[in-house]
Amino acid sequence: MASWQRTHTCGELRAEHAGQAVVLNGWVNTYRNQGGLVFIDLRDRYGVTQVVFESERVELLKAAQELRSEFVVSIRGQVSRRLEGKENKDLATGAVEVKAHELTILNRCPTPPFEVTEFAAQELANEDLRLQYRYLDLRRPSLQRTLMMRHRLCKVIRDHLDQQGFLEVETPLLGRSTPEGARDYLVPSRVFPKSWFALPQSPQLYKQLLMVAGYDKYFQIARCLRDEDLRADRQPEFTQLDMEMSFVEMDDVFAVIEGLTSAVFQQCLGVSIPLPLPRLRYADAMLRYGNDKPDLRYGLEIAELSDLAAQTEFQVFRGTLESGGKVRGLNVVAAADKFSRKGLDELGEVVKRYNAKGLAWIKVEADKFTSPIEKFLPAPVQQALRERLSAKAGDLLLIVADKEDTVCQALGNLRAHLANVLKLIDPEKLDYKVAWVIDFPSFIRDEEENRWAANHHPFTAPMDEDLAKLESDPGSVRAKAYDLVINGYECGGGSIRIHNPDVQQRLFSVLGMSREQAQERFGFLLDALKFGAPPHGGIALGIDRWAMMLARTGNIRDVIAFPKNQKARDLMTGAPGAVDAKQLKELGL
RNA sequence: GGGGGCGUAGCUCAAUUGGUUAGAGUACCGGACUGUCGAUCCGGUGGUUGCGGGUUCGAGUCCCGUCGCCCUCGCCA
């Protein structure tokens, strides 16, 4: 063992170690030079320990005075209880310090481009600078805690699923491009010029083939790649817990995931999630929350007001209803005096951003409404509005009239905006609202291409009772599909698959795919279904988003060690970059 | 591709209506200091105001263009 190698980590030493000779390795977190006395806070992944250099060792003290932030050092010394009253209660190791006997500078460090040392309430440096020097940013304890939490998440998942009899199987990264879905990342083949592999958007087809192969309970923590634009919760390269089970229906998948959810929150955060998880029908979610991934930590539920709007003289409402639109609204309890005319205008801007034409508002008083549209609302309608929205004096009612999907979008986003400005979410509270969203429609209308498109994916089984309407009324067919929603994020989604080749073929037909086209694109799957495919279904959980929930961050880059920026560029390595002409030539490009 | 926000010292920010030599904290450098813990005190270095052009007697500030970063719409079966 080299003389500088550590005996303990920087998070380890306690009062009971007093008197022991130790060696610590780590980075200089802070230094406090007092002339005849130098203190160093030494940092590693496990914690921080104070090292003290005393005046008896003149040369050593002089060397310690040269130390700067982020130097990597080895300290040989003796653990010592701190002087009475000098303990640091903010530090796990604060009862002790290490009296240095020997200092080895393992590596020096220039002044870092930003401070690594973390303090409460400090402003972080620009994110692009921190991404450029990601290895420095990753030294920050808060980021280290986040990645440790992510490790814990994956560890709990693997242990739990192993106990439940699941088998982890890897599937290819180099696969075949399949149409529909996200844009593929493509990889050229050297051996077959002008031919391309696609990186997987998900292991979807492989896991179904594993079911055909009899593996029964499969999982994989799998990297997925989609060449689409990024968001705060979306990276081009992300990780799914991919799962599939044979001989199951929806309730079996729910039971497994609910057990897993409970284990994860209990073991990662000590939080109990009440089971069974609530189930929300898609149509109800859209009506009540304007969103298929509602944040259930606060109310502000949307109510249908179309029937009442029909009884008014307000042309905007009546015109909307006559052209098939909807009138819906929500009650912002006790908020009438929280929004000035200017504040209400800003709320109007929010809904306009989502294409709504405008926002009607009503300030509720004990015996009357104050509102620009009050004169159009007959007394019985006013009374009915009070009842429908449980309105009391001091409440603020907000109403949108438009096409149904516009109303949902506008009010759904308004709801989130209100929760934000009214601070309805306590960031300190470990509050998790987990729910299933079910009863999704199988198909959505692609108006541009004038055809039906798969809402989930084309291998999703329709509800048995809707099977007869597959050709006659595709829009009314519901799917055996389900999403798992946590605090307003879609954290998982899956379905029971079609295991019958005839049903699969009928579904392709609805999607406007001929037998030949289907064979061309998914022939291997259709063939496999013929060879004794068991009934099967599964789900994929977004590991990055789960990690965001557990780490309580809204930024997916916080839970990925080396993320891409919003343009899908790696600011640290500079990828993507040019390649040699020789490489291109070999690939026939 | 569209909308919004941002870009000033290594870092975080300020700079009245367009007006003197662009400031502060921190970091960094030098000095003092034997119980500090975001040490303290004294002194100092540090600026292509993202880049290019324009308007003006005068531009960090106004205009045009451009680059970069973040949020968002579209997109993400």
C-alpha cells in the first residue's frame, strides 16, 4: 500500500476514533489560514472532515499555507476530539478533527472556473459553464447525493424485481429502424453500404419476443434514444425500467408496479405510498385537470359548465357551444383579492398561449358577481355556477370557452400556473401523489394525414368489449393501456399487448397499413405472434423522471451524470463533432 | 421552425432618461493573525459589457443582424 493511501473516508470519523492514526484522501473544500494555525476542510464523496495544521511543525504549516481549493491531498495524522465548545454540529464528523503529521499533495488545481464548495442559498454558476466542466460540478455534494439516490433507486428496483422472479435480459442497441414513433438515431453499416442500424427508442419489440420465447417475467434497465427536441424533463438519451410479463391482465401489471412503487419510496425516502394507487380514467383526467398527467398535489379542479353556458345570453359562450365547443371553468378559492385587473390580464395571457381566445373571470361576493360578463348571466345560472363550483364569497371563478382540446390545454396549463403563483406546492414537503391513468383511446385522429394513428403504439390491445367497434368506430375504442403519473409527470406507461396475429392485422388495417406494409415493417413480430405467443403485457418506467421525483428537482440534467444540453450537444466533449474523411469513406458516405 | 427570458471582472450580480474614469460581493495575488469552520482585518491585480454593424457630440443602455444558454409550442407511437 502506498504511503498516501487512505485508512478512512472523509465522512467516517467520529468521537470514538479519537487517538487513532489515520490517513485521509480528498479535495480541499475550504481553507482557513490563521497564521500559526491552518484549518482545511477535506472533502470526498462520503463527507467533510476538518484537518488542523499546528505551529509545532513549522515546515508542515508552511506547506499547508500553500493549499488552495480543489487540491487533491493525502493527510496522515491523528484523530483528536475537538476542544470543548469547538465542535461543529453542522458536520457529521464535527466532533473530531485530524491533527496533521504529514501532507502529500497528490495533485494541484488551478483556480476553478466556478466554486465547487457549496453553501446555503448561493447562486450556482451558469449551467453551460458547469456542463463544460461537468467533472467539477459533479464534485458538488448535492449532485453527488442525487446520483447516489439514482443508484439507490436502481438497486431497489433490481432487488425487488429479482425477489419477484423477474429476469434481467439485455437487448440490442443496434437494431432496425421502424416507422412511426420518434425520429431514430441512425448508425451506418460498414459492411452493407447505404444500410443503417437504428438505436432503440425502447426495447418494445424485443421484450415481446422474449415473451414469445417463454421468459415469462423480464426486466431491463435500458438506455433509449430518440432524436427529438429536448425539454427540462427530456433528454435524447434516457433510461427506462422496461418490463414485460406473460399470462397477465392489467391488474397483474398494476400489482407488480404498485409493490415496486411502495418499495422504492419506502427505501429511498422513507415515504409510505398508500396502496392501491388511485385510477383515473383518461376522459376524467382531461375534464377535471385538462391533462393526462395531472398533478394531484393540489385541487383547482375543472368543472363542465357547458349546460349552464347554454342558458346565458353571452354570445361567446353560445357561439362556442353551437360550433361544438365546450365551456369549462375552475374555482380559485379565496383568490378574488389576489388578482388585480393586471393580474387577471396576465392569467388571460396564459390561456392565450395555449390558443384559447380569452379568459372570463368572476369575482364572487356574498350576494352578487363582479365580472365583465355578469350582465349576461341570469340569476338562476349564477346560483347554479355557485353550486357547481362550490363558490363562496371571496372566490375567483375562471372560465374558458373554446374547442374541447383547447379548453383542456388552456385550463390545464392555467391550473398549473395558478398552483405555481399561489404557491400551492410546499417544496419542503415530501408530498407524492402517484396514480394510474387508464381507459386511453386506442386511436387518435391525425388530421394532417387524414387517418387514424395509434395513441400508445400499434401493439396495444384494445379493450375486449370494444373489439367489435374496431373497424366501425375506431375513435370510441379504448386501449388496455395505462400511464403512471407522479406529481404531474408521466413517469411510466405500458399496455397489454395484442397476442393474436389476426387482431394485430386488423389493427394495422385501421392504421391504414396494408398486409404487405405490415409484413415489411413488423414481419418478424407478426411471425413470432403466430408461433404460440402467450398473452402478455408490460410497462416502462422513466428512470430519469423517477430520479427527478426522488431528488426533488425539475431538471433532468441533475439526475444524469453527463447530460446533453438543450440542443443535444455535450458541452464537455463537444459531441457531436466532425469525423475523419477516412472514416466516412469506409462507411461509404 | 415559432414564442418568451438571459448574456457586464474567473464566478454571482449592479450601473437613474443615452452622459464623468463601468461598480459591489466573492475568487485570485500580497500582508497580518494560534481555535477557525462561508474565518477575520489591511492592501492590490482583474473588463473586447457575447460578436458584428448602425443611430448619436456621446451606447452596457436605443436600432438591425448574428452567436450561445435556458424555458416553452410544435415534436416526443
